[in-house]
Amino acid sequence: IPDHAPRRDDLRVAAVEALRRALRQVDLLARFDRDTLIVMLADTEERGAIATLERLRHAVVEALHGGGVRPRTTAGVVQYRAGRHPGADEVVAEAEAALYAALSEGGDCTTTAP
């Protein structure tokens, strides 16, 4: 990595900071794995979540673009439904399926589970 290139960890921190600024206090931002974050939006239906995640993706791109980086941000959306998701594992599995569906379409987008 060239000396002037931002470090990957620095980019992660900048992305998280951009997300924290863009989220409401009632929302939750958590780390899922090294490169994946979970955003839980309180009292938000699927259509609203998609719009919010598009806004968040653009906030991250804008925050990192100043450093000469054009990040690819991809989001998978699932709306919790008690009858369909008896536990957190089912919600996470469906969100992962949505994320992988978005990535299989080339990423840099937001989509729901197939």
C-alpha cells in the first residue's frame, strides 16, 4: 500500500463514524464481522429501511471519497416479522441472504432477501 493511501482500518473507522452521524439515537449499529456491519432501525418498515440504507450508503461514500477512495457499499434488508422470525438467528440469516443477493448482482446497491 502506498504511503499516501488510507489504511483499511482507517477507512472502517471513517465509515462507522459517518454511519453514527447519520443514524437516529434509537437505531443500533453493530459490527458483524471484519467488513460487515449490522444496522437495526427502530420502528421502520422495509420500504423505509431501504431508503434509509441508501442514504447511509451514500453518507459512507461521501465520507470516504474525500480521501481519494471510492468505496463499494452494499446492503441487505430484512424486516423483522414475529411469525416468520422466531429468533435473531433467522433475521440475521435472511439479512445475509439479502446481502449476498446484492453482492451477486454486482454490489454497490441495497436489496431485500430473495
